[in-house]
Amino acid sequence: MIYITGDTHGDLEDLMSRSLKGIKKGDKLIITGDFGFLWDNSSKEIKNLQKLSKKKYDILFVEGAHEDFDRIHEYPECDLYRGKGYKIDHNIYCLKRGEIYQIEGKTILALGGGLSPYDDDYDPEEKKSMPTEEELKTAVENIRSLGRRVDLIITHEAPASVKRVIDRNAVVNDLNIFLDTVLHNTRFKKWFFGSLHQDRAVSQNLICVYQDVYRVE
């Protein structure tokens, strides 16, 4: 079974306080960005990762706006659910931007990265948090290869139009605009995103997730 929750920011107590009791061995927990357990390599962080590595289920995350991107990308790239990922531990993986995964019989597009909701002053060449042109191209090619149909889309950012529905004052960035194109040109069953730190279903298939845990049937 697949479970989905929002940003964790390296807070183990917060993660464990969420409704995770139903997760069992072999299940998958997907986090929609700002994983945060790879940040400063402190003794507390190392202990938290060790505790997560003892879980019987896989922990998968897309990158958010606040990660140690250099450190994540130093982990070995691996084959993962018919896509590519970064192997953090035997059960902890970062889903690469633009990849398609086959998990529990479902096709899943992962496209992490983004900016803080009110960050309108950035240099695209310096922001490692934003997907590259190559990563966006990979996403487009992978969507096309599936006839523009996927079961799930997992992102940190929201499409521009959806972001403005949730918060009309939020800054729309280039990734939000790209995701709007995906929204209007892809058929999907559910889309989960986490950057806005709310638990809110914008529609039946567009879900802003933070501390809630969704079980995907």
C-alpha cells in the first residue's frame, strides 16, 4: 500500500505523531518534499536516520525547497521501481526529478524541487532547489511515453492556478507555471503537493498535504 504525507523538515517526533499506525512491512511512505533528515549531519540527525532505517516500510521523498541538495546527490544513484533514485539507506530513497515509477501497480510521476511560497528574488542559475531544464524535459518525455496518462503525480510545488486558489498572495514561479502545463495536458487520478503547508483537497484529485496521511488504494 502507498501512503502519502507532507513536509517533515527533519522532525522525527512530528513524523511519528502522524497517522502512520496502519503502515506495515512492505508498504511505501511518500513525502512531498522538505524531507529535512539530510541537513547538517549532526549526531541527532544521524540517530534519526538510523531510527528511520529500522522501519519495515520504504520511505520515499521528492526534494523540496529546503534540502542539502549537494549531499543528497552524493548518494549513489540506483534503479528504483523501474525509475532512478538516490539510495540514502536500504529503505530510504530520494525520487529523482522527472522520473516515472511503477509502485504497487501504479504509475507515479515525481517532480520535486521548488521555492519558498513568497520567494520572488532568486537567480535560476544559483537555485539548486529548482529543477533544471533537462529534468523538466525528462518529465515531459516520460509523460508522453505513457500517452499523457499517469495514476499519481507527486510534487513539492503546486501548479500556478492551484497555488493561487489556496493563497492568492503566494508568488508564482517558473516551476508553478510548468506544472500548470502538466495539469492541463496530463490525465491523472491524484496529484499530491506539499509546499503550502496545508491539509486541503482543492478538488477530488488535487490535494495539498501537510500533516495528514493519505492512503492510496
